[in-house]
Amino acid sequence: MEINPLLVVGIGGVLALALLIIGIATSISSDRALVEERIGKYINREEQEKLRQQAATPLTDWIDRRVVGSSTGDKISKNLARADLKMRPGEYIALMVISAFLTGLILWFI
């Protein structure tokens, strides 16, 4: 049984791309946490929440309105708080849907 070299290169390329994306996401999230920590020293919580609301998108706001008060939304909120992620449940759900769509698109293309 012979292994197709193109298949090996393709799998290696996908793995390299995945590691690159993970590295970028990690560096962005750590930079964001550092910036939020510095901002927290000078701005109170109410002003931080106002800034976060200004940066919100209509999609995540719509999802948040649907999820708030539901058991699923509560579970997601608790898990995000435990993980110390500064995301709302709507942002998390939107991220999961977008990443699933992009993964399917990449796999379909391959």
C-alpha cells in the first residue's frame, strides 16, 4: 500500500494552518487580557461595560437577547466565567457557529 505524497503534504498544510491560527488567537487573547487589566486600573467597571457595549455587534446582541434567562445561556455564562473569558454568551455562540461554518468550508474545499 502506497501513501499518496500529495495527501501527506495536504494534511501537513492543514495542521500548520491550524497551529498558526491557534498561535494568533492565543497571542491576541493574552494581549487583550493585558490591556483590559491596565484599563481596569484607571476605568471603573461601569465605564468598561459601556465600552464593551459600544463594541458589540448586532448579531451578538440578537443572540444575547435570545439566550439571556435560558438554562443554556446560564450554563454558557458560568462556563465562560470559570474559564475567565470576557465574552458574552451571544459572542460565544456566534464564534462557534462561524468556526463550524469555516471548518466545513475548508473541509469541503480540500
